[in-house]
Amino acid sequence: MNDMTEFRAMIVEDDKDQAIIFARALERAGFQTTISRAGDVALEKLNNWVPDVIILDLYIPRIMGMEVLRHIRNDPRLAKTRIIAVTGSKQRAEEIRGKVDLVLIKPIGYDKLKELARQLMQLVKRQSRK
């Protein structure tokens, strides 16, 4: 792949403002983004869209984040997708470590997200060259 490759990120977050912040940080790093505000919507999109990175809030409407995560991990098309879980619960963060690539505990500042997005882009670019 060359530098013109479009890298994709899906944000699964029911808080509209937080979803926009995630999307802006990822877009500034060069990702094409899509936002899903509920678990069932995310699963529907994943039928036709394979992202490089998914930001997954664990507490989302209709289908909870843990169920979305199970679906992602069981889908061979998504085997290389990096998963970043987002939660406001330190206990939930500890429970999910090892099941995802990274856990972020809310609240999350924009500067931290921007730096994380930049690092993710570097990682995804390296991975695509393999």
C-alpha cells in the first residue's frame, strides 16, 4: 500500500459531543471516520465496512459494547482491526484489558486523543505494509 491509502476508523459512541471529538482527532490524523451512536447500528455498518480502528464505548444503547466487541472478535474480516474501548468505569476498564488493544477512561481530553490518533495512524500504516 502507498501513502494514498485511506485508513478507516469507526466511532461507536452514543454521546454526540464525545463522538465528534473522537472523529475530529482521528480525521486530523488522516483517518476516514464514521460514527455509530448505538450497538445495532455499528453491527449493521460492520457488515459492509471494515475499519482499521474502532473506538468502542462500552455503554451504548440497544446492543451493549461488550456484545459488539464479541461480534468484532468473532468476525475474521475484522481480525486486524484495532479496538479501543472507552468507559467511565475503572472497574470495567480492568475487566476488559487484554480483550482490546487499549482502554481509555472517560473523561478524555482532546489533546490526548489527538496524540493517540497520530500514534494509531503510524501503527496502522506500519501494519498495512506487512
